[in-house]
Amino acid sequence: GTVWIRVWYRLLGASIGKRAYISGAIITEPDLVRIGDDVTLEDGCTVQAHLFQDRIRACGPVRIGDRCSLGSNSVILLGGEMGDRATLNALSLLMREESLPPKTHWV
């Protein structure tokens, strides 16, 4: 991870908290994403704030609470919300409009 990727995503409109670690993550619509303090986004994880359904593009906000962790190659979709201290393990998917309660782990 590099400190410059946080600066880049902030310039594109993302709200990124203090001490967030972003290591090769992809954020497709930064202006629709809020990332809390002390969050870890591992290599290959995707924060995707859009979907195409019946050839119509839908966009929605994504919220990642404080001290959350997204494992390698995990995906969080539009409308997804992770409560504080929640963990989405490697190769996991948080579906559209789903919420991960605080202090929980999805494998």
C-alpha cells in the first residue's frame, strides 16, 4: 500500500478516514464511498458502487465503518454497509444492499 493511493481516491471524491491502508484495492466510484478510520483493504479487493441490471446502470453508496477489514479479492457492492470492526474475509462477497453487523466476520 502507498499513502498516495489514498490521496488519489480522495481527489476523486472518496471519504477516507485516518490511517486507512489500501493495498491494490479497486474503488469504482470513489465519490460514492465512505471508508472509516483504521480500515484495511487488501490486494485485489473491490469496492463497487454500481451494477447493471436489465441494461440499466444503478449506483449507490458504500459505507465501510471504522476498523473494518476487507480480505484479498473480496467484493462489496452498492448499498453495502460494514459496521465498525467487521471483517469480510478473502474471496467473500457482500451483496447489493446487504449489511454486515458490527464486530462480525464473514468467511
